[in-house]
Amino acid sequence: MSWTLAAWLLLGGSTALLLIGMPVALTFLAVNLVGAWIYMGGEAGLVQLARSSVSSVAAFALTPIPLFVLMGEVLFHTGLAHKVIEGIDRLITRVPGRLAVVAVVAGTVFSAISGSTIATTAMLGSLMLPVMLARGYHPRLATGPIMAIGAVDMLIPPSALTVLLGSLSGISISKLLLGGIVPGLILSVAFIAWIVLRVKLNPALAPEEREVSAHKGWARWHLLFAYVLPTLSIFAVVVGALAAGWATPTECAALGAFATMVLAAAYRCLSWHALRRALMGTAGISGMILFIILGATTFAQLLSFSGASNGLVQWITGQGWSKEAVVLGMMALLIFLGLFVDQVSMMMITLPIFMPLVNSLGIDPVWFGVMFLMCMQLGLLLPPHGLLLMTMRGVAPPEVSTLDIFRAVAPYVTLSVLLLLAMFFWPAIATWLPAL
């Protein structure tokens, strides 16, 4: 059987099943079973498929995923996250669109201590959106920053999806984690600048608050020192140990999870009920991710075994395109896929083809990996199926229309695309910090 037919069967079949709405894990399980039977020798192929599946999820490199998820779950279920929001709210005063700016700053802080984009968006949406709407903020100005900064969670460590990308692609997980910090912070600053500029040009979007804060003196700064800085110290410990080379990503994740539990216990908010909910949430999210990894790894093996991977790579490299053109084409394909499929599906469909190209063309894998993360971050915000758009629809009141939610993310998507282009022309944005 030719490699073109194998590519159509495996890649085309999986894409078609995803587009008709079949769950990601079941899609790749079905394709893997059919592919193993055809290309790996019937029953013997199915036995080998089972062995490969077990070994794919038993990898030590995947340990950071549940630990990073646990960090965010503990902070949310113990109520520490609410204290952080309140502390940031007291500090930021006399800024156009103040509450929207508070949402971006708070989201940036949570990005540094949580590995879940959905959890960050849902929490900020449920806590801050009703307040902004009640104070007369335009629905687009109220919802847009919350969704945009929720997507940045994917770039700033700890990030479970970054660990997943590193595991599936073979790119250094520690360098990927560090590489997302600078782009993530640039986006946060750009979002704040856009909010301030937009409200200055049209003050009706965010009515001026007469009483900015009733807290004066030490009361205004108390929560910063009591909650915000101690919480951010977890990020400093994790990233510091990772950047200094004192610990592996797995050890840093364990250190971060332990520090989060100790912090929650020190504030006397780590009850058995909160711990149980955090552990159950971690088990559910981690189980889903690991089951998807199981399908992704065996799918990549099937593409290689059938000759589809090598055939596609040889065909693309034989066209005489420059590596820059190939990278641009891969990024465009990822953004297009973001309109229809989720981030994990994007990785599973493209990485088995993209990574051999990256290796054969001599492309910097860290640079490519961080741009891949940027494209996935864009996918979270692209209508009609962006995951964070659906999350906001779930927490927003009925008076906020779905069209308002879709239009709200447009300027933030534009800023993200501009940063992606800047990263393409100046790779140091992604590679400078890992290179240190």
C-alpha cells in the first residue's frame, strides 16, 4: 500500500472523525485499531499496539502534568485565588478600564501558579464579569480581557499542555516551559495597553469609578504582602529551580505542588473537603490527558510504520521550499485547524508530520515549539469552537450575547498574531531565556 493511501486513511480518517464531533480519545483509538490491523499484521499488530500504549503513558517525563494541574486546583478550591484577586484589586487605582486591567493582572498571576486555561477563565469570569457588568462596562470590554488572559495561561509555566507538547514532540520540556515566559508577559502588557488606549478613546466602554477604593494606607497593601507575593513565590521557586538547572521539570513540578499545599495549610484553608475536590479535579483532568497521550503516541508510530510520515516529509522537502516558508505554512495550518479542533487534537494530527520536518530542515526546535504554543493559544480564542469562548458562554449571563463574546476577542487575537509574526522574524523572543 502506498504512503499516500496510508496518509489519507490515517490523517484523513482522524480529521473526519474529529470534525463530525467524535471525542478525541475515541477518534484516535478507532483509527489506531484499524491502522494496527492493516499495517502491523492483524492480531499481532493489536498486541503490539497494546504494549506501545502502556509504555507511552508510563513515561517519567509525563509526571509534571498531574502535579501542575494540582497546583491550580488547590489554589482555586481553597479560596486563595479569591484573596489574590482582592489584593490586586486594591492596588490598581485610577486607570482607565480599571477592572478589565485587574482581570489581566490577576490572570497573569494565576498563569504563573495554575496549569489550566479553562479553570483560570472560568474563575475570573464567574468572579469579575458580574461586577464589571453591574458597573456599566460594555460586555465586549468585560469578557474579552478575561478570555485573552486565560489563553496566556498556556504560555506561562506551569502549563500542562506545554509538558504534553514537549513529551509528544521530543522537544526539551524545560526549555519549552522557559521559552513561553517572555511571550506570555509581552502579551499581558500588550493587553493592558490596548484596554487603557481603548477606554481613553471611548470612555463610555468603562464608566469612571467615583470611589476607586475604600482601602487606604496599610489596608491597601496588606493583601499584597499577605497573599499575592507568597503565592507568586511558588512561581519563583519552580522557574528558578528550572532555570538554574537545580531540578528537572518533574522535580520542579513536585516542588511547586508541595509548596502550594504548604501555603494553603499555612493559611488554614486546606480542609479535607477542599483537598478532596482538588484531588478529584486533578485526577479527572490528568486521566483525560494521559488517555489522549496513549492514542497520540501509537498514532505517530502507525504513521511512521506505514511510511506516511517519511513520504510526506520527502515530498515537502523535495519541493525546494525554504525552511522559513515551511514554518510559515505549518503555522498557517495550525491556525486554520484552531477554527475547528481543540489543542490536543492539533498536536496529535500535526506533530507526527511536523517534527520530522523540523529535524530534517535543521529548524530550532525550541523556537518552533514556542510558536506552536502560540498557535494553540490562538486556537483557544478563535470562533466558532474556541474552548475559552465556550467557557465564557457557560459563565456569562444571558444578556451577554454569543456574538458579543466572539467580537470581544478580536483585538486580542490580532495582538497575538502580531506577536507570532514578531517571534518568526526575531526568534530570540522565544529562545533568549532558554539559552541562558
